[in-house]
Amino acid sequence: MNRKKILIVDDDRQVSLALSIRLKAADYDVDVAGDGENALEKLTASVPDVVLLDMRMPGIDGLEVMRRMKQDPRLANIPVIFVSANAQETAKRAALNAGGKIFLEKPFESRALLEAIQRVLEQNSGVTT
């Protein structure tokens, strides 16, 4: 079975490193983008199975990355899990209304992250649990 590819998009290097270590340990193929512009370049070069997307970043923020993904037929159906320290209801609603599948509030447990990834992968493949 092919390893699933996950793109982590977060401007906080510590967060990206921690997520990358956890996901590689869970046997995912991981790539990291430090900002929205770099994320869009990486998405165009190699389409991942899931995107973990921070909402607040300098330059192009997560919501704008999501908006641009939805405009590209190759990227429009990639499941996106928004991750953010901003737990306000308006931020959660904005992330989900933009097309995000799940919103995880930082900090979160590794187990919650892995469960969220598994859930969106199953939903995307049509498998139900």
C-alpha cells in the first residue's frame, strides 16, 4: 500500500517539526511549507493526500490558501485539516465554511491529529467506519 502524503503548512518551525516527527512515526510521507506562498508552490508540484493548514500566517493566510486550492481542479478535493491557536467560534466557522474538513485547536494531542487524518482519508476514499 502506498504511504499517504501529508503537507504541513505552518509558519512556526517548532510546530512543523513536531508534527512532522509524529506523522513520520505513524508512517506518513511528510512535506512542510513555512508559509502560504510556499504551500501553493508545493501543492502545484506534488499533490498530497491531506493538508494540515495553519490559519494565521504572514502573507498568504490559511483561508486564502484554501480559497486558491478550491479554484484549482487538481487541488479542490484534497481534504484540509485546519490547525490554529485561534479557537474563537468565528475562526472555526470560517475554516469550515472555506472548505476545511476538521478544525483542530492548538495544542492538540497526537492521537487527535492521527484520528482526524484517518477520518478525512476514509471520507475521501468513500470508506465508512
